[in-house]
Amino acid sequence: MTQYLMSVHHAFDAPPPDPEEMAAAFGAVEVFNDELRRAGAWVFAGGLEAPDTATVIRINGDQAVLSDGPFTESKEHIGGFWVIEAADLDEALAWGEKGARACRRPVEVRPFQRAPEDG
């Protein structure tokens, strides 16, 4: 089984959803999370605070230099994520589609690199 990161993307300029829509999305995500757990695909998931709460650490010689985030300037940011296990990319994409429908946001699906000893 391969692990995949399913990241939820939010647009900075998108108007915030109304409270009813947000509550419905949270409920749908919980149903989706339960489905992932029952299927044995669940590894970990979480929501993230806004990008302006991030700190970027860069190494300059022997010094660590900290600066306010986010790391990159972008029109979108990652608002949350799932880490899942799936047999293949098709299965991971099917989970990604269900996740996007549940959270009502774009979801990027990306496999984790395999360790060399994993082949």
C-alpha cells in the first residue's frame, strides 16, 4: 500500500462560506472520515490555521533564520489534509474525489516517496 497526501486548497480571495454551508461541509467531512476509517485507508488528517500563522525556517550557514510565512506567495493555500493508504493511484483518486465532494473544495492527491528499500 502507498500513502498519499490529499491536500485541501482554499483561495485567498474566495468569500467565506455561510455558516450553514460550513456546518454541512464539516458534517460531510466527518462522514467521509468515518468511511476512510472503516475502509482501513485512514492514516491521519487535520485542518490548518491560516497561512499568516506560519513561520519559515531557513538555514544560512550555521544560523537558523526565521521569518513570517507563508513559504510562498500564492492565490491559494492548504487549509487541511488527509494522509491515506491506497492500493494504487486510481483508488487514491477515488478517495480524493469523495474528499473534495465532502469538503466542497479542490483536493490535490499526491503519493509519498517510497524509501529505496521499499522498491
